[in-house]
Amino acid sequence: MVARIRTRLVIDTDVVRAAGGKAAAFPTSKECRDFLEAVLTICHGMALSRELYAEWRRHQSRFAYKWRLSMLGHRKLAYMGDASNEGFRDAIASLPLTEKEREVILKDLHLVEAAMASDRVVVSRDEEARSSFRKAACHIPELRDIMWVNPTEDPGSVLRWLSEGAERRTDFLLGS
């Protein structure tokens, strides 16, 4: 019997690319691998939009490929199809941002759109994107409730957060 999925996470390919196999010793590779393994063993799932799935297929490591198949086998993968939101994209276009911030946001907007369509959690190592989305959250209230979790930033705390149910944490919120 499959356990109830607690939280569906939107996991960026930068975590997938960094995850190493069992022999990986580099801290980033180990922390990303440990995070993905914890998601698999704890009752959390992964939400994949059509755009994110295509990105995953292009960038996944051997470890990540096997991990994704395990998630699928445990029925912990939620495929949501097209999660794009044109109204949200129009709101981003009208924000007082630098061109660089706008480019960063548009590159990772599919992550936030998928999070908005699922359980509002993005897992990514991209701190530049997090910073740009935080700036946008000052103008777009829907962004404030999105959690942005970096599995390499205080990895022990992040793994504890996962094991305790991935509840809302204000320090992860884009609106904090």
C-alpha cells in the first residue's frame, strides 16, 4: 500500500544535475543526493509540469534517472501537464525589475508556476533566482506564499524539515 503523499515538491534540475551517486564525496553532490533520497523514503512526492519534465529529461544524471523511476514506481510523481499561467506572466512583465532580474525570473518561472499549481514548494539551488522572485513578491501577493528551499543551504535543517512533514517555514517563504 502506498502511503499518503504529504507534500508535492517542484524540484529544479540544478538539484538533479548536482546529485551524485553513492560514492560522491563533493559536498554539493552529496547534499543533493541525500535530499533526493530523503524525498523518496519520506512520504513526499514530486510535481512535474510538462516544461519541467522536458528539462529533467535533458539534464538528469544517471542517479537522478534511477531516482525518478523509483519515484514513479512508488506513485510519488505527479505529472500536471501545462502549468503555465499567462496572467502571472503578464504581471511579471510589468514589474519594476532590471533586465537581468526579469531574465532570471523568466528562466525559472516554470518552477514557480508548477509550485502554484501544486503544494507551493520549489526546491532549487539557484539563489539568484530566489532573490529575484523575492523582489517580485513585493508586488505580486501570490508569490509571497511560495517556499523556496535550497537543499545545500544548511542541509541538516532541510532534511529535518522534510522528515517533520515539510510544513510551512517562514524563512523559506519568498515573501519573508
